[in-house]
Amino acid sequence: MVDYLIVGLGLAGIAFCERLEEHSKTFMVINDDSQTSSNIAGGLYNPVILKRFNLAWQAHEQLGLIQHFYKRLEDKLGVSLDHKVPVLRIFASVEEQNLWFEAADKQRLQPYLSTKLLINNNPSLNAPFGFGEVLHTGRVDTQKLVKAYSGYLSKKKLLYEETFNFDDLTIGTNGVSYGAINAKRIVFATGFGIKRNRYFNYLPLNGTKGELLTIKAPLLKEERVIKSSVFIIPVGNDLYRIGATYKWKDKNNEPTSEAKLELLTKLETFLKCDYKIVNHVAGIRPTVADRRPLVGKHPVLDHIYILNGFGSRGVMIAPYASNQLYEYIENGGSIDPEMDISRYEKAYIKV
């Protein structure tokens, strides 16, 4: 018998596997690649919501964990994942400059917003009012991470690449069994796949479709992330990720011409050089009605847990949420009430 069976190997599943390995717990993983949000994510970590110049939820606590977390993964997997990249917000007016500096004076935001106005020296960008710089930012190559971690687990014979069949799961008094796997506990980390989960589909995970483009722009010559109405994220070799869209109704992973037009229309308001589109991808973010993760134990059934709902900030939230779930299960720790699924207990009772 293993200590844990984990279903799903996106950022949530990987983060929980890391907690288990760190504490010498045994586990198996089942994953079928049906959920693509971790693979196609821009991978930014940024403590500030740049639309309103607000601090993101629990940003300080999350940033305190990610440097060690991704460095450990880089050392284990032998790949480069964490790229320290400045994030620059284009100012649309003098009024926006003033709002930025007002925000930078606030105690909670002072560590994260530079008070130096940066002048635009890039002829390929339209930014007459300059930039504000967000501090303590970077980009994690999530696609490389998922691929490398899947390979790592496969070599250790810890990964079953198949679609999870709920009819094959048996819940006993001392744990669960699934085919030949016996485990003390099962943790579901399947992103938008929760909608097919008979144990947790009462939770209000709505999902938002996000689409990103990759362009090749040899004249752009930009190594910083640029944020205006969309992000420009440099990924090397004159390639840049452009994103992202937010659509609530469309729930498939197919790219659309409408999203492509939306991204390009916004991009061309501030990009002045030629470019070529080289890729277009889509995925469903696991977003929740109250914009908080879904973490905790099933309201009635023993041995069954969930780690989900990271939305568009999975790179930052995954180490934080996985650590709390592990401490809750193994050491009787508490889960942040804002992400504990007990907040939806009434919804379960109604079902």
C-alpha cells in the first residue's frame, strides 16, 4: 500500500508530489493529459494585479515559497525552469502614472512596485508615458516542467498514463483501492476535470477558457515582460507569448479565430514592429466563483481530498496550497479558510 494516489499532474499534482517526496511518503499518479491549462500557461509569477494596482491574494506568503520550490525542481529534473524577468506595465496616461505612484506608497505594495518611472527606449513599442516596474517577478516554463516531471515519474514507475475511471475506485475503512493500487488516501488535482468528478462536482469551479499566441518578432528585441491590454512574454529566440483571453462560456481546448483577432487587435495598439504568428493554443483555467482555490477533505467521505482551483495564478499558488494540504492531512494543520472547501459545505448538503 502506498500513502497517496494522486489524480492529475498539472501544477497542483506536481506540487503535491513534491511535498510527498520531501517527506519520504510513497505515492502513485494517474494522469491522462486531458487538462491543458498548466501546459499552455504563460507561467508568470507576479504579486500585483496590474489592472487595479492591487496586491494579489496571499502574494507575500506565496512568493516566500516559490524560489526554494522551483529551485528544488530544477536541481531534481536537471532543467532550467525559473527565469527572473522584470514585468513592466505600460502607462496609458499621466493619470495612470499618478495612480501607480499612489499605490506604490501603500505599505503592502511598497516591496513590489518600483517608484522609478522608466522611459521607453524600444522603438518597437508604443509607450509615450513610460513604464512602471513590478518587482520580484519571473516566469516558470510550465510546459517544460510538466514534460520533465512526467518523465521523472515514468522512470520511477510511479505514473499511470490513463483516464481515471471512477467505477474502479473503491473506498474502504483504511484507504482506497484502484485496480492494483492500494492507497491510504486519494488526492484529486485534475483542474477543470473536476466537472466529471462525482465526489467534488458540487463545488463551483466554473472554468475560464484562455487562449495564447506565440509570435516571432526579430525586431522587438525585448527581454522584459510588457503588460498593456495583453502581456508580451519573451521566451527566447525572438519568440514571445501573447495573452491571454478570458471566456466563460466556451469550455473546449480548441483555439478560435475570435480569440486570435482579439489578441492581435490589442497587441497592435502598442506593438509597432512586424511579427509572424507561429502558434496558437487554448486551455480551460480552473477558476472558482469566489476566485479562491479549492483545497481540503471531502465533507463526508474519509481518505478523499482535493487540490484545485488555482485559476491563472497556479505558478504562485501551487506551492502554498499543496503545503497547507499536506500539513492538514499529516500533521493536523489548518487550511486557509478562504480556500478550504468547507466554505461550500451547504452546497454539498443541497446536492
